[in-house]
Amino acid sequence: MGIQKIRNIGIMAHIDAGKTTTTERILFYTGKSHRIGEVDDGSATMDWMEQEQNRGITIVSAATTCFWKDCQINIIDTPGHVDFTAEVERSLRVLDGAVAVFCAVGGVEPQSETVWRQADKYKVPRLAFINKMDRIGANFFEVVQEIEDKLKASPLPIQIPIGSESDYKGNIDLIKLKEIHWNPDDQGSTFELKEIRDDLKDLANKWRENLIDKLSAFSDEITNLYLEGLDIPEDLIMSVLRQETINQSILPVFVGSSLKNKGVQPVLDGIISYLPAPEDIKEIEALHVKKDETILLQRTVKENPSGLIFKIQQDKEAGSLCYVRVYSGEFKSGSPVMNANKRKRERINRLLRMHSNHHEQINSVSAGDIAVIVGMKMAQTGDTICSEGFPVILENLEFPEPVISVA
Ligand code: GDP
């Protein structure tokens, strides 16, 4: 899987907004779309995973990999609690983008503001998903306004709902200018685009104008096409939207009801289209231990290896499962590795990729990706792993500005 096809994302929400339901829907749709290959049974039975499996699809890992279209999405568990703990900060540090889930009834609650500010601190590009459109009291446009007022973000609906509460029927996709209909016979796992009904055309055009107006501030090409009354190509809209989402000058807003299987697949498409790939940030700062100076590592597989351990889970059989986000280079199963913080040499016995209901053994993990290392004894969260000949420490990094350009 090429690095440009990876998305490391978190799903952030205040409690009860629907983070769990949305995540489960994502795993359901991605599981359906991807036929799992060889499943490695492994000699080590992971009891905690088996228990979870019996309860159905759910997230049990600190990072769960799934596949949507031709991309690999690593969902990093972002703790829901609101205090500024090292754990929350560390999970925000290792992800490249996030989906912020809001309740269409509750809107922006004080807790959401805290989570939002944490993500601001780490400059995490985001999409918003306004969930629970089927609930009594759901009001999409009010929540969009609240996001602007309370979070000081620039929400930009790229869809609007058709109806609300029990009358919530579908969405209008403002980029394609089509209605989105879910297929109820398929548990909503597929959707189709239809022509917009006459009675909704004014509403759709008004919000489409808003979309083009906001985007034209960032693109002369869009402005010129608009002024000349010409069609604005979909891929131009999408590429400006992607750039400005990554720059965090725009927050694309999606809408749906995860409980009713509505609107989650377009969010998956949005993750791929608008949230950054690991390589959208070109370099990462690290402390070169021997020279005692800050250096820049290229976030490519050709660079010296570096990875941050962001979570450790204990397994009865396998011992420590160390979740690592690799920033540069490559780590191989069965090879030695340096823990730069502990100044100790360790060994990567096995490398695992965690899925929602199984794990698979992999031979290597490269820049931009996430995996579990089995076999390290001294590692703690926050430690950097690297090669012995090139010891670096990634902790205490500031996040650089993303460097991307519209194609
Ligand atoms: P979390 O605390 O953010 O993980 O929220 P959950 O996913 O556990 O959802 C909280 C409650 O809201 C549960 O009772 C869900 O069934 C319910 N819920 C989640 N999504 C929706 C939705 O789209 N519509 C409605 N009506 N209820 C929902």
C-alpha cells in the first residue's frame, strides 16, 4: 500500500454524540467492501480480542486498520475524556486527521469545545459529521452555526439533509448537485445519486452558492469560472476543498444518522478525498541523540527509521503489544531495533496489523503506517524507536505546517 493511500485518522466526539455507533458503521461498511485475505491465527491467542469478537464488530485496538475503496484507513482510538492527559495528546499527535462527530440535537457542548481545542493545538485537519438527524429536535443548520460561533471554525456544508427527524430522507450532495439515497435493502451499505427534486432545487442552489462563494476566496480559478458563469469542475472543487481542509481554513460538514445507516459512506469518501495522507507533511523534527541537536527527518521510506510508541496493551500470551506510528524509514519483523529513550537495544519478534475482528502478521511497517510490535520488553508510551546507528527522539515535537499544493 503506497503511503499516499494511507489515512491515519481519529474519531472525536463528546460523550453520547455517537462516536461508537459511527465507528461501528465504518467498520461494518469497510468490512463489507473489503474481502479479508489470509487471516493469521497466530500461536498466541489474544483473549481480549476473542471476547470482543463474540460481541460482534467493535474497536478493541488502539489503532484499527480498515480499507475503503483503494485506501487503507487506520483509525486511532482517541480517548473521549476531556482532560489534557498525555494519552489524549499522544493519540492526537499520531493521527493526521480526524472526523468530529456532533449530535444534531445537542450541537456543540462544552465538552466538544475542549476536545476541539486539543485538536487545534495539534493542528489536526478535520471533517465534521452531524449525526442523529433522525432524532426529535435535530437541526442541522443550527449546529453548523454553533460550530462557527462556539468553535470559531469555518464550517462549510458540502451536503445538506433532506428533511429531519422521522422525515429525514436523504442528503443533497452539493458538489455533485445530486440527492443521495441509501439502499434500505442492503442495510444502507450502498447509496445512489439521483436528480434533485424540483421542490428542493432552490435550497440546493442556495447552499451550492455558499460552497462556491467560500471556496472562491481560496482559488482564482474557481472565482473566474464563477464570474464567467461557467461550470466549475468537480475535481477542482474537491482539490481546493482538500487543500483548505488540510490548511484548516475550512471544515467540510457532512450529515447523517449512524444509527439508521445513513450518511456514513460519504464520510468515508470524505476521509479519502479531504483528509491528508502521511506524506502531505514532508518532514518531522527529531532530536539526534549523539549530536544533541534537532534535525529534520524526511517522512519517506528511504530515510533512517523512526517511530513513536503511542500505546501499550498487555496480552496474557504475547506480552506487551506496542502500537507504533512510523514516521520515517521501515521496521522489519525479526530484526533488532533501538529504543532511543531507554538507550537499549530490543528485538521486533513479530509485527501485527490490527483489524476490527482479527489481526494479521506483517513482515515490515513503513513510513506513514501504524502497526503493533510484539517482543519489546522495556518500551513505554512516548518512547521513540529507531536504528542503532541513527538514534533519534521524536518526543516534544512541534507540528510543522503542512506543505501541499493544488494539482
Ligand atoms: P458515544 O458515547 O459518542 O460513543 O455514543 P454512542 O455511539 O454510544 O451513542 C450514544 C447513544 O446515541 C446510543 O444510545 C446510540 O444508539 C444513540 N445514537 C447514535 N447514533 C444515533 C443516531 O444517528 N440516531 C439516533 N436516534 N440515536 C443514535
